[in-house]
Amino acid sequence: MVTHKHADIVLPGEILCTYEEYIPSDWTYVEDGYIKSSIFGYLKIDDINMEISVIAENAPEHIKVDDHIIGYITDVKQYKALVTVKKITGSDREIVAGYKGYIHISNATNDYVTSMHELFKIGDIIEAKVINKLGSEYVELSTADFDLGIIKAMCTRCRKFMKKAADNKLICECNKVDSRKISSKYGEKI
């Protein structure tokens, strides 16, 4: 029941087809069993890969594998940290779609650690690499590279921003010292 043909103009919220017909791709979402457009643009139907997407001029950027992103830690478990993605590194625009992601302990660092609590705290601002897309709004991330990890962190005691110490630890003006997965870019302008 595709309601449009390739290159038709579509509006946000417009039904494109049923979920069983195609795989939703860029700028589409699934609601009540239908794939709908999330932006104004031109319909793209890929019959080879069975994907349907919307193309728009000047559309906000879409996350791809190998992109570097800026986000913040929203929760830390023993084996993973949850992340809200705010923007793609190098882009002046924030991402419109609410991307969420996670860092598994095996992708967090090249060093041995027993818990993600050793590496991240809630509220830490990070730079990470997208290693997998899991649906249209969820990504798997890595901070294992030297230039990835925390780029800004607040003290867990007084909530002031911490400075990088000489021994690759973080220190606060309240004298609290903390160790985390710090990026080589820590403290640089985001």
C-alpha cells in the first residue's frame, strides 16, 4: 500500500507505506504499523534493499557509522554507560532527532577495568565514535581511542568543572581527585 511514488514531495507525519512493505530509513519513523515521514522532502524508494527514506535539502545531519559525536552520560551500569547524543563533531548544528546510545565496557577503553563506574559519571560530556546503528535513533559507541572519552567533567562532590592533572587524572578546586576515561582533547572548546 505505498501511497506515493519515488521523488514525490512528502510532509512531516505523512504515511508512506505499511511497516511490512519497506524498511524505514533516513527521516522516517514507524507509528501504528505505518512508516511516516519525519520531515518535508522528497521520497526515495529503494526496491533493491527494500528501504524507504525522505531526502531534504538542508536537512539536519544524520548519524552514520564512523561519525564522531558529542554527547553526555545519562546513566552508568557495571558493563555499559548510556549516552544522549547532542551533535556530530565538526557540525555547528545539534541533532534534531533524539539519538540515544550506549558504550559497552569492551568498547570503552583499551585498558582492563571491572566496571564502567571507573570510567564515567552521570553528566560527563564525551566524544565518542559510532560503531553501529541499532535502528533509526539508537547507536553503539566507542571511546577506546586515545582522542575519545570525556572532554568535560564535573566534580561529584561540588559539581564544579574539573581540570586535567599531570598524571591523567582530574582534579577539582575542592581537592577531589578522580580517574576517568579522559580524552586527549579534555578541556578544549566543544
